[in-house]
Amino acid sequence: MEIHSGSQDTYEKVGTFAGEELPFSKYLRWDRMGLLAILADFYLNYSKGNILEIGAGESTVYFSWLARKYNRQAFFCDIQQSIYVNALTVDGYFQGEHIIIREGEDKTNIKSNFPNTIYIGDSTKMFKDINLPSLAVALIDGGHMYEQVKKDFWNIFPLIEETGAIFLHDLNPPNEEYHNENLCGTGFRLRKELEENKDLDVFTFVRSAINVGLTMVRVRNKNRKYFQA
């Protein structure tokens, strides 16, 4: 199989980790997705859950690496088949075994214990097609319009462990031109709703993740009543 040069370039830029223990991109550091790698490593260290990524990108390299480090399952979803086919030409892009599931195909004989499960199709249908396990870390970076981001978030929410976190990209558009669905879209509207939800802790790292924000959401601890006031 011929190596896809674009995927090779991405892997070389973000797949060079600072040491054996901590995955962190040397490519533009905080300005790209390195912060996500740091935070995902933290949550996986304290949670037994697995990994879900909606929308492929630099984070795919980190998540497959972290899944191997912590012996977890990683689930990847994107509507574009080529983005995964290209990535699979690069040695090291995905760590360990993988299985590809395509939207609409027969899934009755599919095993659920592969280290990497790649779903090619709509994320809303993925939640119906795959029986996902509990999650320690999830990233939403697929469809950027409000309704889709909202669907993805609330589909993930019941699966996330109390010690885990959901991350959302693109929720800090720098101006109205970025409200285009091909840029940040209108997902920032969900961010406003989540920030008003008293059951959640929400924080946005505004200068990270290509300068359009990385929002972190976790469930507020319900056993500590003094946090609920």
C-alpha cells in the first residue's frame, strides 16, 4: 500500500512525543492539540473508561497512542472514509489492531474487543450501530453546527464516567465569519447552555486548539453537597 504523504506529514509533526511517558506535540505545542493529549492522559490515568473521538485529525494520533499506553479501547468516527484509509497507510498512526465499520453494513458478526474501532459514517448512527462501553475521554470535533454538536454531546453524556471528561473543539469562534459550518459553525451556542447547567463543570481553554478553543466538560460531583449550592 502506498503511503499517503499528507497523513505521513501529520504523524511526523504530532507523533513526536516528549519522552516515553507523556504524549505532547512538538509541532506548535499549545497552539495545536497538544493540550488535549496532556488532559486526556490525565483523565485516563484516573479513570477506567475508554476513548471516543468524533471527527478525525491530529487527535487521532494521540488517542491511539494513549489507548495502547493505558490498555483501553479507542473508538474513532468520521464521515469521510478517505481520512482513515489514508491514515492507515502510515506505520504508527494507529497502535495495535483495528476494525473498520461502515455505516449501513451488517454488524451482527463484529467483535467488540479490538483496540481500535473505526466507524465510517454519521456519528448519530454510530451510537445506534455500536454498543459503546463506558468512556474516560471523548472528543467532539465532527459536524460543527449547533444541532449536531448537541446530539453528539448528549449521546456521549450517559457513557462518560464520573472521573472522565468530554472535550469539544471549535466552541470559541474569534468572529462571526467563523460561524460557517466549514469553520467553527454554531456549536458555541451549546457551550453557553452547558455553562448554565448546574450539574456540570465547564471550562474553555480559549487560546488552544488552533485558536478556536478546547472546551472541557465534566460531571459535578453529586456526593459533595457543598458543591451544589
